[in-house]
Amino acid sequence: MAEVMIGMKEEIEKALFTKKMKILLFLADGPLRFTDLKNKTKFYADTLSSCLWEMRKLGIIRLNFDETKPFKERMAYSLTDMGQKLAELGKKFAEGIKNLHTLYKGVSEN
């Protein structure tokens, strides 16, 4: 039974931690530039660009412009209110999965 649950945990993680969820969780800590997101996520530039475009269309993130900063630092992505709520849910799911994994790991060792 524990082996089945551990297998389910891996499937749940794959479903929850999509590329867009990873982006949300990184942006939950504050605005990031494209290059910073690319370095943190390790996504190809075209993959990241596509995800960011879709997320902007959904109203989950926004692209901010700050004219007071140097040219390379003017644009940064941040979460909208809806994005903040989704990121909070993602963090709760991640914590729950971690707790489940710990619980079932303990069951399988007995």
C-alpha cells in the first residue's frame, strides 16, 4: 500500500508542479526579471516566454516597467492578486505532499 501511495505522490507532484506553478512559486517571493526567472527555472527562453505570455493572458502575472531603473532592469514580472492566491495554494499543496511523503515513508519502513 505504501508503495502505491509513494507512486501516487510522484504523479501528484508532476501534476502540481507544472512549469507555470514553478514560475508562480518563484514570483511569490517578489518580482523577477526574465533572466532571473530563466536562471531559477532552468527553462529554455522560448518555453519561459510562452509560459509567461499565457500567464499574463490569464491575469495571473503582470509585466511591470520601472523607468527609474537602468535599462536592463526596467522590466520585471510579478504576481497579480489572483496569482498571489494561486501561489499560496501551491505552497500549501507542496507542504501537504511533503507531509504525505514523510508519513508514507514512515509506513513503508515499518
